Amino acid sequence: MTRTYYRWLLLVAVAICPHCWGDTEIPADAPDNMTWVSSGEFTMGTSAVKANRDERPPHSVRVSGFWMDTTPVTNAQFKEFVEATGYVTMAETAPSLEEIMAQLPPGTPPPAKEMLVPASLVFVAPDHPVPVRNNLHRWWKWTPGASWRHPQGPQSSITGKEQHPVTHISWYDASAYAKWAGKRLPTEAEWEYAARGGLEGKIFPWGDAEPDDANLLVNIWLGEFPHKSLKPNGYYGTSPVRTYPANGYGIYDLVGNVWEWTSDWYSADTYLKRAKDIAINPSGPEKSYDPKQPYTPLRVQRGGSFLCHRSYCDGYRVTARSKTPPDTSMSHTGFRCARSATPAHI
């Protein structure tokens, strides 16, 4: 089916039932701390030369109207969920040997016993310059006792950081919170559509201007990564939600601060497979596939984090994609929720 034919079908549908395709007003049942994003069509991905291969080709996507959390889920909000349900995050649970071995290539030796304890990955800045290429082990530390309650390890806490994004959250943890809250994780298409804030073809939610220490638009790494941070606005690590300007839809922190989980499985060829026709409310591939990590299931993360720096990670671009095993938690990973309209708008 050609793109032209698809567009013709859309035009016919609008002519027959115009209210079905356009959100003429915000639904009446506005949830707390959520922003309505009206339905629309946009170009997802990019043709930029410097973009990663999995961000290409650009293609047309249409999404129904939906609610998006105005900010990432905060420590205070996640604490409320835990206190109401008794939920225990994956970082607070020791992994089994079977879980780990299932994600490794056949013949891989089992991990050391000290790895089979409740723990999470924590960013620890080296005290000297380090080449950023192939040196993740220099700043990521497997830290027993690290969790959303103790972001830097067992001696740390979230006291005074109630309005910071919750971190050390796995995809499963985020999904559990979303279900409890009567919401869901956004699809990757919804996330990018919301992040653009109504702008088409721009690099960032605010336009094409690269952020720097004179133009603080987002919480990313300023200075020399990974050993020297200029601590923008005085925050080393996460910053309170709403610290930086909202985008055109009035949504905060869609880029920078923390990487955010989406509902989609990651596949390196997703965009290639759906580039011929308009994709309507795409929900991602049925399973994960990355030729570089063929044995590891991966979910899509979006938005970059406080650790992104133009010399190493420019994940704060609206088209940038990342992929992470759904059971993995880190000190720069959080999430926000979405909710479909009631009744559904399409």
C-alpha cells in the first residue's frame, strides 16, 4: 500500500468523521500532573548525517491524542507508590544466576558470587581525564545497596531530593508504577511527538541551538566528561523537575536529567521497516533485536540524562535513541507515564 493511498484514506476518514481525527478540546477528565497532547502527524527520526543509524530514515507517524506526565516521576511520587503497595524494585532484589546467564552468549562463564546481590549501577566520576571511547567501566560501578532510596550507594539518601526524578528504576519497576497509577509507559512515537513540543524538524525541544553554560536549557554535563563537571545551577547529578524551561506543550525535562523508559522493544531496523507508509500509533516491534547484542532483550529509552555531553553522548536530541535491558537500573535512569484519552481519540 503506497504512502499516497494511505494519505487518501486519512483524508476520507476526516471527511466522514472530522471529530475522530482532531482533538478540538482537552478531555474533561484532566489527571493531576499530566498534559494533554493533541493528535497529529509528524516526521519521526532524522536524516542528519551525524545521527545514529537507528534514527534513520525519517518517516511519517500519526498519533492519537494522549496524556503525558508533565514531569518525570519524582522520588516523592515513587515513595507514595511503594508505601501503598510494598513494592520492591529490582535493584533491591538479588538477581538469580539463571536470569543473568539467560542474557549472555552460550559458553560465557558464570559471574562472581558478589554480583548476585541487590545492587545497581552508579556513576562515579574519575579524578582525572579518561578517554571516553570504550571506557564505560571507568565511571560505572556495580554498587551493592544502591537503589532509588540510596542513589549513590547505601550511605546516601533522597532526603531533600523529593522533587528530583526517581532513579535506579528498571523497565519492570516503571511498568508496575504506571499500572498502579492507572497509566502506562508512553510508546516511543508518543515520546518523540511530545518531546518536539510542536516543532518540526528541530534538533532539540526548543530548536536547533546547542545548549551550553551560557544558555542553560537542560540538565546535561557541562565541563569535561567524565571527570570535571561545572555543576549547572548548582546541581551535580539530577536536578528538581521544572528547573529548566518547559517545551512548547508545557512538558518539562523530556530531554536531559534522566533517561526515560518507553513501552517499545528496541530493534535496530524499526524505522526501516515502517518507512514506506504512514505509521499510525506504532507500538514498536514484537520483539527486541540488536545485532551487537543478539542475546540481550532491550527496551527503548529516550531523552538523555545529566551525564550527556556533546563529546560523548548527545542523547538529549529529540531523535536520539538508546536501548537497555528491561531489568537494568542505573543512577541516570527514570521514567514518566502516559495515559490514553477517555474516551479514545484517534
